[in-house]
Amino acid sequence: MIMAKEVVFTDSAPRPIGPYSQAVKSKGFIFVSGQIPIDPATGTAITGNIHLETRLILDNISKILESAGSSLTKVVKFTCYLKDINDIKFVNEVFEEKNLGELPARACVQVADLPKNVKIEIDAIAEE
């Protein structure tokens, strides 16, 4: 039986800032689009502190996953996009604060720029 993909959306997380979904469910997985640190209540990007940015992103990813029937503990892979790769130590501190269960796979890369002058963007793949 082939399962159709299902778009995931929740008002508890920021609305996409382009033509894409917050996440898509397909074949037992949830693919969360890249999230930048946007306060879902105001739509404003939070910038200037990598710890706060990372926490807000992980909170928003958590809300998206919860709306899809999953959680951060079911993430199998994160990808982090950093304006400054030296911020990885601070990102690691925030990841260690979160209860991620068995640690997922992760890739972190430095990029030339990110939307709204933020320091980090994170996407995720999780099991349903």
C-alpha cells in the first residue's frame, strides 16, 4: 500500500515565509522544513543570541512534530546551517539541554547567509 504524502501545519509554529510546507509526512517519516528563529506569536525573527535562536528553533520544530504525532525524541537527523561554524559549541550546549533520547544523526555546515539576518537554521527528519 502506497501512502500519499500529507502536509503538516500548526498555528503553534511560524508560518512558512515562502512557497513550502512546515513539514510533510511520507512513508512513516516527517520532513520538517528549515526553521529559523521566528516567534510564532508575532512573526518576528529573534536575532543576536545563538542560544536563544537555537532554543526557539527547537521549540518550533517540537511543535510541528507534535502536530504531526511525533516528537523531538523521534528525530533521526538534524541539519544545522550556521553563519559562523564557530557557534557550533553554543548549538551543542542547547542540544544537550533538550531531552532528545537516543541521539540523532546530525550535520552542521557554515553558509554564506540566512534569511532575516539570523545566525542559524535547522531542519529535521523524524519518525512518525
